[in-house]
Amino acid sequence: MSKKKLFSEETTMIDNCQCVYCGHVFNGRDACNADMDRQTVTCPKCSKRMFVMISVEYTCQPIED
């Protein structure tokens, strides 16, 4: 049986998720329910589940001169 063609093997975005199956872009925070330990999300358009890896970037700047 042939493997169904994916939109992409992996997608990376800031603030949003992009479905690897259909390409739909949706709010990542809402999809994960703000759970930083979440491992899967479901696309609201095609209803397929996919793995999600969440990372946070911190940028620090000086306060004092």
C-alpha cells in the first residue's frame, strides 16, 4: 500500500501550528491548551493528529547601564 502524500514531513512556525497533512495553519496555543508538556495536537481542518514539539525562546537584555 502506498503512503499518502504529506503536505510536509515537518513544519516549524512561531505562535501557530501548520498541519503536516493538509497545510492548514492554526493557533498553537489554543491547540495545546497552553500545555507545554503536550505531545500531540489535532488539526481543526482535517482532524488528523500529529506530534508537536514545543520550545520557548528567551531573550534577555540589560536593565542597568
